[in-house]
Amino acid sequence: MKIVFMGTPEFAVPSLTALFEAGHEIAAVFTQPDKPVGRKQILTPPAVKVEAQRLGLPVYQPETFKNRACEPLLRELAPELIVVVAYGKILPRHVLTLPVHGCINLHGSLLPKYRGAAPIQWSIINGEAQSGVTTMYLASGVDTGDMILSAATPIGEYETYGELHDRLAVLGAPLLVETVRRIEQGSAPRTPQDEAQASYAPMLDKTISRLDFSKPARQLSKLICGTNPWPVANTLYEGKLLKVYAALVGGPSTAAPGFAVQHADGICVACGDETSLLLTEVQLEGGKRMGAAQFLAGHPMKEPVLLGEG
């Protein structure tokens, strides 16, 4: 099938590669413009652009579709299907209706749950037992189109956003290939989403990252996992920002929430519901990321320390 592929980050790379290797004609790849990255603001191409160039595919990086400047190009490319994976742009109606088979999307959740920009993070933060990927037809709403196929996978108790992200990217690639195959054969299912079951997963920002130790340890553990590698859960340690990359749910605790003591395997913090949380990987403001036991070697706790005080 003749396809125009639209995607930007690492999540979309396995899907592009799989469609190419399945023998489909990738007429063009659309991705976001190169952006400055890091402290030195080095202009860096998106991961999809790098992969498309490796595969020898033509790449286009429009700033917008709203002015219809890309419409003549898309009509010239004449795709039978547009495939979108984490592109980061909303496609207007004149693009959605251009291909004969329409536009489809690979989404990182089991729709209709977790529509929106951060489905993987929120599924972890909310303590879901499983996540997955869903292929769907694009519609005018945000992830509201009819579903085609889905694949589920359990979420590990301490699986991070970064880890689940990578697994779902790999899980989604063959699902997308199968979806395209069924569309080509005319056998693709089309299941409307149940609005009563729908939920929204908005983009994360740093305001969600502060650890509130009055909450139960498992809830905090899930926040730590769901914000790793970004924006990273944190607290204050002696007035300095302490990022927390990993933690384990501990045993019972009768101490006041927020009080931390030194433990052989890390920093043990009292939490709400008389539970405790063992911080195992941290980074103090101005320092390096390290195991909490290593951190304690340089910052021993001879007495309980109240975390979160500025």
C-alpha cells in the first residue's frame, strides 16, 4: 500500500521501520522540524527523520498544516493511507479526508482510556495493572476515532515510564503492520469508542513531580515510576532539590510522614497510611545521579531528617 508516514519521536521509529520492512511503499515521511536540544541548544533532527534518512525515504518538516501549503504536495504524493504515530500535530479535515483509506493512528493506551498526550505516564501514575496500544481511525476529536486493533501488556510493579514507553513502541509496530494489512484487504474492524469509559491523559509538567509524603507509599512509588525519566519526582533535602528516580514500597511505619532515616539499602521515608517508602536512586541538586546507599555515604543521616522542607 502507498503510505505517507507522520511521526516524530523514538516511539514512532519501530512503526516506520516495520512498515518499510513489510514492503509497503512509503511515499514520504512527515516529521516535526529540527529543534535545539541540551544546554548548548544544538539543532537536532527528530528520531523519525534520522530513521527515514537511513531507509532512504524523502522527509518533509512543515511547521503547520493550517495554511494548506502542504496540500498540493500531499495530493501529488497521492497516498492510499496516512499513518500517524506520535506526530505531535493535529491534522486538519482536508488532510484527514485526502487518502482513499483515510488516516490511522497508533496510540499508546487501551482506548478509550487515556486519550491525550501522556497516556503511558498516567497509566503508571494511576496504578493501572495493564497498558497497551490501539490502532484507530483519526477523527476531528483528540483520540476519539473508531478503534481497529489493540494489544495489551501488564505493567510491572516498578516499571518506569521510559521502560514501558520502549516496550509499547515495539509492541505497536507489528500491530500497525497487521492493521494496514487488514485495511488493504478490506477486513479491518471498526469499533466506536465507548464514551462512558473514556478518560484523558494530559501532558505532564514539573508541577506534578513534588512528592507529598502524606500520601501512601505505593501511590508515591507509582508517581516516581511514571515521571522517570521526565519530569522526575522530587522532594527537598536540607533545602536542596532531591530528585528521586527509583523507590521501593517498604514496611509499616509509625513515624510522622516525611521523616527519613538511613537504611542499609537507601533512604527510608515515612508516608501516609502508616506505610514507608525506600528511596533507592537519587540525585541531589548540583550532584550526580546515584544509588541512595552511595548518596548516604557522602550524606549520612545520624538522626531522622524531615524531607520536603525548604
